[in-house]
Amino acid sequence: VLYVFFFQAEDGIRDFCLSRGLGDVYKRQYQRRVHGGITKKQKNYQKKKEMSFKLTIAEIGNLDRQLEKIMEGQILSEAEVKNLCDKAKEILVEESNVTLVRSPVTVCGDIHGQFWDLLELFRIGGKPPDTNYLFLGDYVDRGFHSVETFSLIIALKVRYRDRVTILRGNHESRELNKAYGFYDECLRKYSNENVWKYFTDLFFYLPLTALIDGQIFCLHGGLSPSIDTLDNVRQLNRIQDVPHEGPMCDLLWSDPDENKPGWGLSPRGAGYTFGPDITDQFLHNNKLKMVARAHQLVMDGYNQNHDKKVVTIFSAPNYCYRCGNQAAFMEVDDQLKQNYMQFDPAPRTNEPVSYTHLTLPTIYSVQISVVAVSLKKK
């Protein structure tokens, strides 16, 4: 009789559980009604929010003009950047830490301010809204055009909110991008730090992970010993700068280890390394098929680990204009089949050849990464 009562009225279930101090039981056992852990009420709420955020004809026209301007390599005015960031916040604040993405979709890794290579990616893979995109973070730092790159990404997000999904990378952090080029670029192009503040405030709102059709878990870095289920991710408070440790830090910093099982200390000084057994357990616990992530330079643009259950995607060709790597993106069709597209740098006619804005840690870390990848291949 009790079970019949439970399935007849969800509100009755809630009241019954809460009146007996069983609120946690209710949340775990009866709250999830749709795939991915989103309740019916949450789904309806999201639909209402989507309906409430509608661009006017004038706003659409203005965004299209801004997109055209950015794609020509011009920067937006300070006022335009502020307005764009405010609109993006309205959208992103409603997205979950595990934002749901539908296939078909094209998944992209690190961009790192290589604006013309981002346009090359769109030339090969198709432009929004004709192609759906999921970006895994690290839009800024190290490249010459972080301002243009991130301006384009968020303009596309505001213009085509259901076609473009953007996640946070470890470089979407004030501490890191003050050291690796983005802060200095904003000062150089706008003569003040206001635009940098607008962008870095927006970083707080970027979702941490995404889930493609409930099967492919996507994020920037990797897994965490503090996270066993997707619900653990949903419960994190992401509206903050990237912590130096803890589950949020791990999601943006960790790397897979092909040879060592279990958890290991990361040579990066943040996050962990995780072995094939950790991947298997996480996928089993959450009924997933694979993990797609970015964060690491790979010479072929993509690299599969852990019996092809983890894939690393890197979308910045000839990283830092000196590494000689190819870039790639992953196309996921509506049957969840993956196709990897590799591409080379876009032709360059108007970029400086100086590397003086790259700090010594940047150059050394790039050289070490290239050597490590080369040794691994051998």
C-alpha cells in the first residue's frame, strides 16, 4: 500500500519523507524523473527560463553585427564587451554544473587565444548554428588573440544559446591568466583592466562539465577522488575562482595515466593523475560510455587512453606558434559514433612573430610537454 501511495503522488512522497526526517532519501530515490538527474520540476523551470530569455530583433541584429566585426579580427568596444558578458551571465547562471547536450555535436579542446585557428576550425567543421559545438575550456592565454577568441565564443553562445555549449578550463582563472598573457593583452588593447574584469567575472558562471545524451561525460581536465557520481558534481559551488585543491580544482586540472592504476600526484602541482581502473569505476557508477577531455597538448590533436574510454582533444594547432602539433575536434553523431577531424594552422599574414609576451614558465612548460609527448610516442 505504501508503494502504491508513493507512485501516485510525488508531492505526497515529498511530504511523507520530510515529515519523518527522510529528506535525503526522497532526493536520492524519488526526485530523479528524467535522464541525467534532472527532475520534472527542474526541467519545466528550465523551459520557462529559456522562454524568458528571448533576444529581440534589434538585439539579434546587433549581435550579428558584432559577430561579423569579431570575425574580421576587430575587437569590440568596452561597452559592447560589458553588455555581452551581462547577457551571457543571464544564460549561464541557469545551466547546471553538468549541462545536458544533445547529439549531434562537435567537441573542441583548448583554443588558447589562437583566433585565426578557431576560424579555421569553423571553416572545416561548419559555423554555428549549422553545427552544434561544445567547447571544453582554455579559450585564453598564450596566444596573441585571447580577447577576440573569447569575445567570439561568448557572442556565439548568446546568439545561439542552444547550439553552443561552453565549459570552464583551468585558464579561466584570474590567478592563471594574470600570469600567462590574458591580463596583459586586455591592458594592451583597452588601456585599462575593465574588460579583463568583465571577462573574468563571467568565468565564474561557466559550467564545469557536460553530458552528451547521458553517455559521454565531457570536461576540461579529469576525474577527482572526491567525486564518485555526477550528483557530486552538481552539488559543487562553481561561482568562485578556481581553488588550489578539491573537487572543482581536480575537474579542471587532472590527467589520465595510461600506465599506473589508481590515483597519483599530478606533476602539474594541482589535480591528480588517474589510471584505467579509476575510469572504469567512474563510468560504471554513472552508466557512462566514455570521458572526453582537453587540457593536454597531444601532437596528433587527439589521443585515446584507457582502452578508448578516455579521449583527449586539443584544438590549438602549432601550439604557442612553435610546437608543430596538429589540432583536432571530435564529431559525435546522433548514434554517438565519434569521428576525429585533424587540421593544421590557418595561414598567417598579419601576426607578429615575437614571443616576448610568453613568460619563461610558459615556454619551458611547452618544451617539456613536447619532449614528453615525443618520448611517449617512441
